[in-house]
Amino acid sequence: MAKIAYTLPVTHVEHYTESYFRFRIKRPRGFRFTSGQFIMLGLMIDDKPVMRAYSMASPHWDEELEFYSIIVQDGELTSRLQHIKVGDEIIMSGKPVGTLTLRSLSGGGKRLFMLSTGTGVAPFTSLIRDEDTYERYDEIYLTQTCRQIKDLQYAQQRIEEAKNCPLVGEDAQKKLHFYGSVTREPYEREGRITDLIESGKLFEDLGISGLNPETDRVMICGSMDMLKDTRVILDAQGLSKGSGHKPAHYMWEKAFTG
Ligand SMILES: Cc1cc2nc3c(=O)[nH]c(=O)nc-3n(C[C@H](O)[C@H](O)[C@H](O)COP(=O)(O)OP(=O)(O)OC[C@H]3O[C@@H](n4cnc5c(N)ncnc54)[C@H](O)[C@@H]3O)c2cc1C
């Protein structure tokens, strides 16, 4: 169990669907992280801490910390977390970690692809408001695959926020592109991202060329199956996976365990 470093009040809660909501908490003084990292957080339940990994969904410079959460109806944490209100207290560990940071990718890339499913979009909504992302890359493509169109709302809102952000807005308007696809209802962009890459539809829809290790860097955050399937495709395109302290063409993190 992670050590509790902070107890922090909730400042904002917004529900999107029966499965997804976001919340913001006060940022502790002196708490530093790199955009894309995650932390352990949770609630005291019956006097015991229940903590889970959560990606910071806000950029490293934000005055508060934002998180985007799943609701698992019988989940130990989120069956309770879904009911939090402004003023309630969240417990949090002190040491952010994670590999989905810009420095885990090798230099020389011009295009950054961030591929996600569901709440796996959270580390990327942090990165799209980080000025370093725009300094390093000329084109940034964020993809999110969900079951239904309504599940894309959070990411769509964050894209708008990035495009209107005083710090990165001008760059985001020129460089940032969002590609949402759904798997459980008819939509103009239907299907898993792996299928959309393999069929070439992703690139056709965006009007860009296919993956190329010379110019492209990729970050992936989704289920273990999604990570494995994506890996097969990226490896076949000649991209190599980074590990630990060895930066490479692509890097991944699982969006949940199980
Ligand atoms: C590195 C990392 C980062 C994470 N970041 C986030 C985040 O930013 N937001 C977030 O909501 N969750 C995130 N998670 C998942 C999170 O840690 C919890 O699993 C989630 O909050 C549910 O907790 P629970 O106790 O209610 O259910 P758990 O007992 O933890 O999970 C029950 C089951 O629900 C499913 N599940 C759990 N989380 C998810 C999810 N996010 N999406 C789809 N299915 C899921 C799995 O099948 C799991 O076995 C992350 C996990 C990891 C490993």
C-alpha cells in the first residue's frame, strides 16, 4: 500500500456518463510532477486507506490537480469515489511515477501520436497542455477509442481547453489533432485504433502519411490487450519500444490492471 503523503480537498466534480467523471483537488505546495506521470490516490474507507493508480490529467503547471476516472460499480475505490463532492477529502501518495513522459521518447521525431482507450487518455490530456510537447513536435495526434460517442466528451473538452489555453493555445491550434473512434455504435470513425491503423483509415481521415520511424514517436495508454496489439503493428513498421532509461520510438503504460 502506498504511503499517504497528503489529504486534499476536492474542488470540482463533473460527471459525463454513468461510467466516467472528472474531479479536481487542491494541489499540495511543493508537489512536482512531469506531465504524463501517475500517482496513487484514494479515500479513507472504514478508517482504512483504499488507493489506486491515477494519471494526472492536468499539466505540470496547473494550480490544481485534475483526474479523469472510470466508475466500476463494484470496484473497491470507484464505487465510493463516484459520489465525492466539493470539500470531500482525497488521500494521495507523494511520489509521482510513470513512463509516458516526453523524455522517454528518442529525439528526432516530428510527429507525436498518443493512442488511448477510455481513461487511458488522461496522461495525454496533461501532455497536450505542456509547452514542451509543442517545442519538441510539429504535429500532435491524440486518438481515443471508447464504446460510445458520449464517452469522447472529456477528451473533446480538453482539446478545446488546450486550443484556448493562454500558454499553449496558439501552438495547439496549429499542431494538435484529435481522432475519436467508437466501437459500440455507428459513427464516422468506427473501430479499434489498431484496425484503423492497419486499414490505413486513420491516416486517410487525417490526410497524413503512415507511420515512419524516422519522423514518428508514439505513446500508448490502454488495456493490456490494446497495448500488445498495437505493439505488433508498431514493431512491423520498424518502430522500437523504449524501456526504463532507454528512450526509443514508442512507450506505453497500461491504463488499469486486470
Ligand atoms: C498506471 C495506471 C494508471 C491509471 N490511471 C487511471 C486513471 O487516470 N483513471 C482511472 O479511472 N483509472 C486509472 N487506473 C485504474 C485505477 O488504478 C483503478 O483500477 C480504478 O480507479 C478502479 O478502481 P476500483 O478499486 O474501483 O476497481 P479495481 O478493483 O481497481 O478494478 C476492477 C476492474 O475494473 C476494470 N477497470 C479498472 N480501472 C479501469 C479503467 N480505468 N478503465 C477500464 N476498466 C477499468 C478492470 O477490469 C479491473 O480489474 C490506472 C491504473 C494504472 C495501473
